[in-house]
Amino acid sequence: MNNTTYTRARDFLYRNARPLDFARFQYHFENGSKEAVLNALAAYQNEDGGFGHALEPDAWNPHSSPIQTWTATEILREIGFTDSRHPIIKGILRYLAGGQDFDGEYWDNEPLSNNDYPHAPWWHKENPHIVKHDCNPTAVLAGFIVRFAEKTDDLYALGCQIAKAQYDIYADDAFADEGIVHDGHGLFCYLRMWQYCSDANASDVFNLADMGERLKADVKCGITADKAAWETDYIYKPSFFFNSRDSIFYVDNKDIADYECDFIIRTQQPDGAWPIPWGWADYPEEWAVSKNWWKGNGALLNLLYLQGMGRL
């Protein structure tokens, strides 16, 4: 690949990235430390162990919430951090065990406290009495529990129970029906739950091999095949589901995954970032800040994808 792509992205990150995203970049590309990433991430963690403070930039809620906490788990996974004794992971488990924004089956991805702070419309709570039953992020959080909780804890039993229930829902759904467009976010959450349970060798929770085969078919179906839509719409590219040739999902999607590398290089903007294909109608001043945060995150993820595809 043209080194200009990397250099421009690096320069954008140096000029614009949040300290957390900059630490992530340095860890992956400039011999930075995991400790620097963890220190930056810890600034978003609350006393209850959950995460807030716009860690997920579309919600500026400082209070702990399931979506913000899920975002933290993604960063931990990105840097390969698995020390369950670390205060960050122990805090996340404590938060999940505490029952906040949880109805016994689902963690609410639209906590009422979101409404008091700038946020995207999709994180607005319309009915304060309803917990939205959505696998996003419930399936991922259940998988995180199975991976990191002590097997003797009540929380582990709860995680297994929820993961099994989410698997049953997934197994009954026909994600791979030809011609049907499905929610990529939901599919990603099932994928991540399967990865966590596989990491934990939790074959007693659900059939790991069966789910892996289902996921391969569903990811192939879930990637947006209409490349023209990639230019302007919010769609699901291969990088939404995997970012390495070593992934089990690469072989079945090789051509379109390789195409995404060329797409990334071609669509980089002069400032080194990439377009953000969504926005907020409200809170224009805050959205301008969040948009820049998203650009920093997107630049890093694009570089990681190019690296994983052997193009960097």
C-alpha cells in the first residue's frame, strides 16, 4: 500500500485523537504499552465499575451504562488484555453483578439517564418503564461474564444462563435467509458472545461448533454486497465483523474483504481521516466534537484492518 495512507492517518491521530485512542494507536503501531491504554481507559470507569463519560462518543452520559461498558470490553479485547484480576475487569464484573439497567434477562441499551445529556437519537429513552430486549449489548456482556467471572460465582451462572438464552434466540432466527437484510449490530453481538465462550471453552453453555458454522454463513450474508452503498450509507463492511486474514470469516469473504482494503485507501480524506456516515440532528456543537472522536477511532480501526489484511 501507499505509505501516504498510513502517514496521513497517523498525523490525523496525533493532531486529533483522544488520549485513549492515541494510546491504542501507539500500542499497535509505535511500541506503546498496554498499561498506557489501560490508564487512559480507566479515566472513563466509574466507582460502580461501569463505564460512562462518552467512551462511546454518541452518548455523553457520565453515568455507567451497558453500552458504554460494552465499549470498554471491546478495547480490552482489541489489545488482548485478559487479566481477570485487574481492577478494570473486576470493576466491569462488579457493575454487571450489581443489576443496574438490568431486568433479569437483558441489559438496557437505552438507560434513562442518557436523556439528560447530549446524545444521538438512537440512544434516547422514550419509555422509562421498558427495558429494550435487544442482544446488543446483552449477548456480548453475557459472553464477557462467561470468559472472565469465577466459575464459583453466582454471576458466572447468570452469564451462562443469559448466553444460553441468547444462543437459543440466535439459533431460531434465520439470519442467512437469502435476500433479507439483517441488523449487523445484532449479528456482531452474537459473534462476539461466541468468541468469548469459545475462549472459555464453555461447550457446556451451548454448541460452540454449531454456532461457529451458523456465524460463517450469516456473516457472509450480513456484509453489504452493494458496493455503491459503501460510498454514502451506514452499511456493514467486512471490517465490521473481522479484521484479519486469520479470521475464520475471511476465506468465505476473501474478495470483498480484499476490496475493502482498496476502498479504505481510495476514500481517505486529505486530512488523513475518513467520512463518518451518520450524524445527530440535535446538539450540533457536541456532535462536532463527537464526530472528531469517531474519526480518530475510525482511522485507527482502518489501519488495523489494513494491517490484518497484510496491506500495511
